[in-house]
Amino acid sequence: MIKLKEFEVWFVTGSQHLYGKETLKQVDEDSGKIAQYLNNSAKIPCEVVFKPVVTTPDKITNICVKANTSPKCVGLITWMHTFSPAKMWIEGLSILKKPFVHLHTQFNQDIPWESIDMDFMNLNQSAHGDREFGFICSRMRKNRKVIVGHWKDAEVVEKLDVWMRAACAWNDWQGMKVARFGDNMREVAVTEGDKVEAQKKFGYSVNGYGVGDLVACIEKATASQIDDMMAEYKQTYKMNFSKEQMDSIRESAKIEVGMRAFLDNGGFKAFTTTFEDLHGLVQLPGLPVQRLMADGYGFGAEGDWKTSALVRAMKVMAADLKGGTSFMEDYTYHLNPSGMKVLGAHMLEVCPSIASGKAALEVHPLGIGGKADPPRLVFNVPQGNGINVSVIDMGNRFRMLINPCKVVKPDADLPKLPVARVVWQPEPNLKTAAAAWILGGGAHHTGFSMALNAEHMIDFAEMADIEYLTIDENTTISDFKKDIRMNEIYYMLKNGLV
Ligand code: MN
């Protein structure tokens, strides 16, 4: 289980000595109250840790060094209650490796029209103090989120929540291990990419393992482990299979026991499979993959390590939120002009966290891969808002595509479709969304979530410092093409800019 409360966000307030002890004491007290308020809010996913006000370059640098080396700290909230001369922040910001958000708030919500005097003016200066801090961040080309509003404002808290979730996912990627069972599907382009660059840029490592290594783990599964797994299936799903298919389910349970052992022993948080490389496996793992995803593992089919890592990041961001997150594929279209939509699915591997109600455990033949009939969970997905996200390797940079969608009811039941399915209408409509996605080079695989929105992914992309393109209700193809062209130049020049 992913527990975001185990992670800390440090609340760091800047000031300077000029104001005197009394004012600085007040700054400390006020900042403490804000940090405490946020920490007590049910909307805030992490522990907000108040840090005493920083007033000198040494103190600022020191807190940044400590943040970098704290395994629990996923990022900083920065705020200038008073003016804090920003040259003091240069060293600290230049070494800070954790993401930060600039909370442009003020202790008081209203101007006390009747009582306001120069003492008040001396203390409550974020309107200009935060601009000085903003300047140095921009001067240093620092990616950060700027949130404006009173700290009790529900929208401010919501934006902090989104940012913290992204920061937790970013932290999770640092040092993350992705296991690739087998390699890429032969000749497939989009699932390839530069794994060395990904490790430099994203912090996670991707390594391949022979399917035989996994099979050796599966062979160690004991009868009682398999029985326990079967009992769990019985309790969790509708058992829609015949007695003759029981052996197939038991085989799947055995594969699951082995896969879990392999991933646990190796400390992996994400993995990929391929159906071209199944030596020694009786079935292509369907149900085990679905259940591992439901437990928070990232997954990408056909060797798709970028999507696997992305699904894991989205799972971390979505922890405890309503709505699930899954590996997904744009499978087939409904192109009727009365309402165009996408049917999203995969051969087997859709996460039951997005299911409406109890999923059905079924066994059906798989026309590809040449292995025994694999069990899988079959289900529909409730209506609501969702997003599809893809990360691709453009050769000189990684690009993220983000496309919000509306999940709708299928026009009719799909009684013969033996896989989990989602039907959605992409923003702004299928024609524009698909054209933009294709022009942007977005993969056929995505991370799909009904718990997250575009803002989560934008915050995350900015922490990763990668290109992102959103396709939403404001997208037009001509503007989208312009963005792509501008970005081409921007990213080519960017490394020489700072
Ligand atoms: Mn696929």
C-alpha cells in the first residue's frame, strides 16, 4: 500500500534580520500556524513540517542541504512573510534537488482597514517579499509551482494537495527499480527509448530479466500459497468459469505467487511483460498483472517500461483518492458522427481499481502468443472524468502528452468481449484529440486515471523538467502544431540557456 502520510513537505519561511526580534518572532508564530493548519487539513496528503524562519544565506543553504538528504522530505513550501533579500537564496536554490512550491499567501486574509498602521505593514509584506523571491527563481530558471491565495482558501489547499501528490510520485521515482521480463516486442518503436537518459532524467532504472528467472520463481510456489491465493480470488471476484477451467485459475495463482516473490525480493515497484517472450510460462500473465497493478505496481505491456513507470507514478499520486488508475490502450473506435468515442482496453491487463463493482474472473482463449487460455478480470468502468497520459522518447528529450476525457456508458452491453473495457470521449472531441495525439507522437499505451487530472501531471512534468503537451477543451490543431514547433526550438536551445 502507498502511504503518503509517511512523507514530509517542509514549510520554509524566508525573512531577514532587519525587522528585529519581535517581528521575527511573529513571523515564526504565523508560519507555524499556517503549517499546522495545512497539516491538520484532511485534504493535505503529506505531513507538513514547520521549519523555523530562515534569515541568512547560511540558514537557507543549510535547510536545502538537509532537504536534499532527507529520505522523507519530498519537497518544500516556500513563503516570504516579509521581504527576504533573494541573493541569500542563490546558493540554497542552486543546490536544492527537491521540488518546491511557492505559496504566495498572506497571514491575514483581509486588510484591517480601521487599524492598519506601519507595524502591520512591516510584518505583512508577502505581496512584495514574494516578488523578490519570484525574481530569483525566474532568474535561475527554476521550475516551481506558484499558488496564490489565502492559506485557508479551499482552492489553495487543493492546489497544494495536487502538488504534494506529484512530489511524492517524483520522490518515489528516485532510485525506483523497474523489472523488464523479456525485452521489447520485436520491431515496436514507441516502447523503446533511452534507458540511460531515463535514469539520469527520471531517477529510475530499468533492467531486463530472462523469463526463465521468473519461471524459476514461479516453480517455487507451494500448494498452500496457491490455495491461499485461490481463496482470495473467491472472496474478491465473481467466479465466472467452469469446473474444467479451475486448473487454469490455479496456474494463474501459481504465476502470481511467483511474480510477487520476484518483485518483492528484487525491490521492484514496476514491471513489464511481453507476449513474444514466454518461454516456460504456461500462460501470458493476465490476472496476476491486473492484481499487482491494483496493489500499486506500475505495469506496461509489451516491454513498455516508460508507461510502466508512469503508471506507478500515477498510482502514487492517486493514493487514497476516489477513482482508479490503470495501464490502458486506445483499442478501437466508435466513429459514428452522433457521438464518437474510444473503447479502451488491453488483451488482458487492465487494473481492477477502475472497475465498477465486483470484477468477474473468467477464462478465455487468447488468439495471440500461442499459450494456454489465460484467466482475466472482466469489468466495466463507471462514468466520470478521466485522463490519458503518455511519455515518449523524442530522441533529444522526453515528452508527456496529457488528454482529459469523459468516461461514458457503452452504447450497449458487450456480451462477447472477454476483457475489461472503458469507453470515453476525449477532450475536446475525438477528431481533434486523436489528431493532436498522433501529431504529438503519443503512444498507443497510456496511464489512465479517474482519480487524477491534468494539473497533477503538469506539476509532475515540471518536477521532471520535461516537455508536456495538453490536449483539452482549448486545443486547436493549428495552435497545437505551433506548440510542437516552438517546443522543438525551445528544447534545442534550453541546455545552453542557464
Ligand atoms: Mn499493447
